[in-house]
Amino acid sequence: MVHRLVLGCGAIGVDLLEAMPPGEGLTVITADTARAESLREVDIPASEGDPTTPGAHADDVDVVIVAGDEAEPNRQAAEAARDAFPDALLVVYTGAAPDSATAAALETVADRVIDPVAALASRVLGYATGPESARARGLLSALRGAEEPVAVITHDNPDPDAIASAVALCRVAESIGVEADPCYFGEISHQENRALVNLLDLPLVHLEDDDIETYGGIALVDHSRPAVNDSLPEETEVDIVIDHHPPRAPVVGEFVDLRSDVGATSTLLTEYLTQFDVTADRQTATALLYGIQIDTKEFTREVAEADFEAAAVLIPSVDTATLSRVESPSLSMETLSVLANAIEHRSVRGGALSTCVGEIHERDALAQAAERLLDMEGIDTTLVYGFMNETIYASGRSRGSDIDLGETLRNAFGDIGDAGGHADMAGAQIPMGVLGAVEQERTGSLTEIVWGVVDDRFFEALEEAPSAPEPEDALQYDHAPEGTASLAFADDQPRRENGSTEAPADGAEEEAGTGNGAVDATEDSDEQPDAPADEH
């Protein structure tokens, strides 16, 4: 049994006692006769006595809590308690307006000093000043100023981080009376991602063709530019951008929050939910935690302190049973078959592995195989590819390597197809009709021709692979005092008065080989420029 001794019982002390679990092992000493009587009336064992003589009221104590209203009596009680019970945990409330000497004495004698006034002031200042406040004001202003309904758009073929972030931003919008829908183009193909949406019954809206015209405002989550990683028209005006990927070109929006020092966009949205005191419901909390887990690879890849803090906020509301089911879906026979073929037909040069699995029926299997093959000894870069519907699909992964895989695949295949992605996950798709035009001298079966073309180009590009971008080298955004986004840029880049840069010249804004930056019919979002993967 834990024995707790409460010395003094002001207003804070009463609140503490009401929060404590009932049971034996509690003794309350207060000099206030009326307070002692009122506590006994609600079955709290309180006695009238001098809090500065704790040894006279108890022999063996594990925890001492000093909770009077006045600072100086609390100091005296704390010092007496330390002398009487040197091994006990001593927690002391400062009391009202302690002077510097008293506050210093309490810090010296107590194991933990509680100053609720200072804590409250710090929390209020955190909401009212600094970058957190600027971001909050900017987001609220952009949401309220956007034409309703607002479409919160993920990148095409969204992964868990994008899905959860879209749902969470809609919760923020809902809390201030703004109508918004979480939307996506493409497909949700990975088993875990389908399970996430279906088991949690997440209200995602699948967009096709001109569906976007039914919406007014546009928000982008987990990517930052229209027509790059999504199927929006390039000229789309964007109200809000929230992303954790370092941009390679200027990003324009009424509100822009780009922070590459966190591991997931879900972390940023969790911060906004907390900032606006919006409770994450079971579905939203579970999705956000899963988004953080996936993008940080279970808190082992590009993880930051903020990711752990966000997870701690979410865990009490998470549906752990559903999360367990999402994390453990069954593997399809197609995935197992592709993985077996990938292992059997692999080519390895140094730490790079490339493998052609031939004809496929599920493009998602390529990405899963590329991820799993990284577990092979000595392998830090993988490329798995196959063909279906007159198109070659490729999915690549890199771990522990300093190359930029997205740029490498773009260099390898950008002139005959669409390719790109992130430094550690990327993809490509190549129309098979192109092969006849560029590889007229090759002979053999279709699989052999595909293998020859892709392998040669991939390994050749690896020889001059660009280095992965460092966060400090990327365009970084901060927030102006009025809460709008501003851009920190190199000295030779022009700046607009509203904080964004001038549009890049000569098409520099596009990262992909295509004009609008979107990859047609791409299965996984990592198989588009500058997007995370729709799998693990």
C-alpha cells in the first residue's frame, strides 16, 4: 500500500484530493478546522493540525504532497517533510505568488514543484504567441476564407499518412463550421490501406474526371503542388498546403505549412487538433497513429520528437483491436508469387538489386516486393518491375543509401515514360510501345526485352546517381506574424510581397517528365514524382 500525506489543503489541495483514487493510505493535515470537517463529510480522512510538523502526524510515508494556499507556509511544511521523511517523494504546490527566494527554496527541497499559474501562462502564451500561434491563425483564416465545400486532397493513390491527414483536417474544418471532404484520385490498392479505410469506415470521397468542380476551396495534404502527385489541373488555385516532404520548387497557397523536420504529415495534423482543442475520435486517432507508424517505419526512420509526442496524444483514443487487424492483413497469392519471382530473377551489382517478375496482375505487389527485398543481406537499393496492360510498372526502394532514388529513376526512364518519387521510395511506368521505337535491335521474348531495357537503364543511372537532398538544402517555409505563410529562399530568388516566390522559369516547377506532373494510372503514389508510397 502507498501511504500519502497531504500537508495543507487549499483550493488546489481539494482539487488534488478529489482526483486521487479512494482507499486506505491517505492522511490529510490542515490547520483549517472548517476545511477538515468538510473533507470528512465526503469521507476524506482529514485531521486538524499543524502542516509544518508532519512527523507528529505519520510515521511511515511514501509520498508527501504540500498543497496549502500560501507560499511561505508551504515552504516551511516542505522543509519539515524532507527532514521527517527523507526517502519520500515530495511534491509541492508553490502557493500564490511566491517571491524568488521562496520559489528557489522550494526547487531545492522538493522532488517536483507545481506552479499551475506559470504552467497556465506558458500554455496560454504557447497558443497566443510564437510559430504555433501563427500557424493556427493562418490555418483558421484560410479555412474560413475558402469557398465551401472544401476538398481536402491527398496525393493520388494515398498512403495511410495522407488518408489520416485528410480526415483530420476535415475534423478541424468541421470544428469551426466549415464544410470539407477528404478526397483522393486514383486507387487505394494496398491491403493494409484498404483495411484501414474499410475497418474504420473513413468517409473518403473518390474523385473522377470533373468531380472536383463541385468543390470551392482546395487543400493539399501530404503533398504540396497541384498536378504533381495528384490529378488536379496544374492551374488549380490552392487555399491550404500541409506537408512534411521538402519541396523542390516553390509552393503557392493562402496558407502553407511545410515542415520537413517531422516524420509524418499526421504529426502536424495531430498538433492542429491539439492546438484547436478538437478531440480526435476513435477513427481519426487510429488513422493518425497508423499514418505516423507507417511513414516513420515504426518510429525508426526519419523520426522526430514531435512524432513521439503526437503518438502519446493519440494513443488513449486509438482502437487497438482495429489497428491490429489493419496491421496484419493476409497476403494475396499474387503478392507471394511476385516476391518469389523477384528473388529468383534478381540481378545484383554492389548494393543494388534489380529484378523483372514478368507479367503481373496486381501492381501493388511490386511495391511490397521492393520493400521486402531490402531485407536481403548487403542490399540497400531495390527495383522490382513487371508489365500489364501494355505498360511496364516499376517500384523502387532505398535504405541506408545516400542516393536520391526518385531522381535516379527519373534520369533512367524519364525520356521513355514517367518516373520519380522520394529519395528512398520511387517508381516509374513505361508504355511498352516505346520499346519498339528505342530498342529496335533487341530480340527475344517480351520478358527478356523488358528486362534488358530496364536493367541497363537502371544500373547505368545508378553510376551517376544524385545524392539525396538534405532538409537544410530544401526550400523552407516559415510563418509571418499575421499567420500567413512566407518562404525562406536563396538570395538570388525574387520574392513577392505576400511571402511566396515568383514562379520558376521555363517549366522548372515540374519535377516529372510529363507536362502536368501527374502519372497516368499509376498504382502507388511512390510511383509518381515527389510522393510517399501507398504501402509500407
